[in-house]
Amino acid sequence: MQEPARVAIDLGAESCRVSLLRWIDGKSSIKVIHRIPNGPVHRGDSLYWDLKAILSGLEDGLRKAAEAAPEGIASIGADSWGVDYVRLAPDGRALRDPFCYRDERTVATKEAADRIIPPFDLYQRTGALPLRLNTVYQLLADPAAGIDPRTPWITLPDYIHLWLGGRRASEYTHATHTGLVDLKTRDWSREVFRELDIPIEAAPPIIHAGEVVGRLQGPLAVLDAFRETQLIAPATHDTASAIAGIPADLSKGAYLSTGTWSLLGTLTDVAVTSRHAFDAGYMNLGAATGDLLFHSLINSMWVLKQCMDSWATDGRAWAIEKLVQEAAARSTTGVLDMDAEVLLLDTEMPRRINGELQRLGFDPIPDVAGNEPLFARVIFESLAVRYAAALANLEKMLGRKMDRIHMIGGATRNKLLVELTEKRTGLPVEVGETESSTIGSLAIQLASSECGGQPVRPEALRGWARRLCAG
Ligand code: LRH
């Protein structure tokens, strides 16, 4: 009898993917079978995610998966970018589209929260770097949008499980990025909720990666392939699933997960919440196997994607491959501070970059046809410089040297960035999977079934990741 198939749903800020794992002659075959373009949507002065479009795309993707897997689909798991969440109507459906974390509504709420709990204090209690985008500041901003703070909510990827028929719960790795989880108890920090006056009753219970949250129900469940389908929470934070997808032992290596954001760090057993870690922008977030992701969040391909969108509107569309190729033939004209607040915003990115270049004493790049690769080169060079600084800080904080960088995610295809990273960090870069979140999610689902839904064991997880990567 053929091993059943599995599905991984990976929601990304630029595209959402439905992938299908099948076993053919004992070998794994993973295919992205459906992509849904995604991006923040402006409505009035606010930024949202178009949840309806995402859900209808997911339904199409799941139907395609059912057609492609007559042997049956044993489980589905969903992950997404961190921090966003869905407020729920009494029937458990989404009350409204979720806000996008880039919305500037959290500038004021963060300032107010900082006056109640100083950021370094919050960092020591939760391990999460108090970033403006964290869920905590978004929850505090909801009343200004007319939302009753007592309205139940759920983290975005876990909403997908709920929508498919699972129970309401937030998986630990995603929950830690809210900025509301106590580092020691690994549960919601009652004190933080109380001090910031956020109703804890509205928060979902926290579960661990690999936990079964229910069975697929509703219209899709009538399809043959979905008759016995479980909903298994992977590490629902995409970065945690991506790291779970690295088959190598990370005890001496750093990971570099690349995409809209880059995350450079490593796995640790003990949280580091020193002043240095705080100042260097390092956070301690949940990992799939209960240890910690210790990494720095770096604004990354967002900046390039925003430039490309702006050029496309101007009739200067570029394919990313061509842009990288041409950028390799140019030299850099400056280095940006990738963490600058203005580079996190959307629209008019070439103008923002020039403002930053001038602020830092470099010449601006005329935003005219033919100069696009110059912008790209500056972005890649700045990223490599930022990676090198993050690595130096990591080694200093952990008191040990790294011997390699395991790079995963979308930017692994960018040979120039890989080369520049090797040059600036002085370490070899091992290029891993582009869809590492998908590998990690599937490995967790498989390990969960093997461990009877208990928290997944690191060796089981690595074993499955190895098999899936070799497939
Ligand atoms: C990457 C990511 C990252 C978060 C950010 C909001 O997709 O999940 O780990 O910090 O989105």
C-alpha cells in the first residue's frame, strides 16, 4: 500500500504556497502545486491582508492536492510569517481582514506600552525583542479601530487550522513572537497581560508543534483523498519550520533564513537576554523542538521587491534573475543601514533608498532606466555587511565561533548574495532548501505521527528532514 500524502501550507508576505508530499517508490517528492500572490493591501489609511483571497486560493490549492493524491492525504499543516492574528466572530469565522504588521498604528501603542513596561524589562521576561510589529502592540491598537479588546483572537496560521475544522489554539513558536509569552513558563505571561490591560480571556490556548488540532471538516472533507485527514500544527511560525527543515546539526553552524526578512542566528538551549543581546537586536523565539531560535531580524528582500514594484509601475519591469546577473557586473556605490525605519515602509522605495544614501554620506542613484542593477547591488552589499555584523555579535554573545552558515529560503537562488555573504562573513555558506518552511512543516507532521502527537523529538525531526531533502 502506498504511504499517504501530506500537505504543507506556507503563507508568505509575497506569495502563499500549497505543497504536496507524495511517496513514489519509497522516495519523497514534494511539489508546490498552487501559489497565491500576496501582499499588504491599502484601505483608507490602514494596511491589511486580503484574507478572503488567501482562503479562496487555499481552497483551490487543496482541491488540486486532493486530485493529485488518490492514495489519500494523511495530514495538513499551515505556517505563516510571524505576529499577525485574526479576531473571531462568535461563529469562529474571521471578524474582519487582519491588519498587516507594517501598519503604522503601532507606533503610538508601543510608545504607550514602553512607558508601562520598559522594553528591556519586557525583553527579559519574554525573550522577544520588543519590535513595533509584535502582536502585543497590535492588540493594544485594536480599540482605536473600533474592535472590542475582549474579542477572541488567534494567530494567523493557526486560524487556517481553525477554518479547516480544527480547534482554536496557537502553536508555541508563533505565540512567542507575540511578545506575550513568559520565557520561563512558556505560557502566556499573566503579568504582562494584566500590566498592559490586555484581556487574557481573548487569547487562545498554547499548544506545541506537532500537536493534532483536529480533523479536516467542511466541503473539502467530502473529497476522497481527504476522508482521513488530520490537521497537525507544524511550527506555525514560518521561520521555526524553516529551521526545522535544516537536516544538519546546528551546534557549530549559524542559520540564515532569507526571504522578505532575513534571520541570522542559531539554536540555543538557554535564553540570552543580556543588554548586549538586546542592543544587538537578538531575540529568543520558540523553536519546533522546544529549544530557542536565537536570531537577529533583518529587513531583506522587502526592500528589493518594493523597488521592483515601483519600477514595474513605471514601465521598467525586471525579472529577478536578470537583475541579480546585472548587479553582479556593477560595483556598489554605498552601504545602507538595512534596519532604518523608512526602509520598512512600503511604496517609493528607490526614493527612500536615496534619502538613506545621502543621510549616510553617499551619492544618490538617479532612478532612471538602466540604474536598477545599481540599486540591487547596494541592497545585496548592505545585506552582506549586516549579516557579517549579526554573525560577529552572535559569536561574541555565545562565546563560540561558528564554522559555517546554513542558508535557506528564497534568496538561496541569488548567487551574488551568497558570494557577498561568504566574502563579508569569512565563512562558507552551505546552500539549503528554497522551501525550507515546507520541508520543516512536513518533517514535523511526519515526526508527530511517529511520536503519537507528542512533542517532536529532535532526532526524529532531523531524520525526516534529511529524508525529505534527499528525496
Ligand atoms: C519571516 C518572519 C520573521 C518575523 C517576520 C514578521 O517570514 O516570520 O521570522 O520576524 O516574518
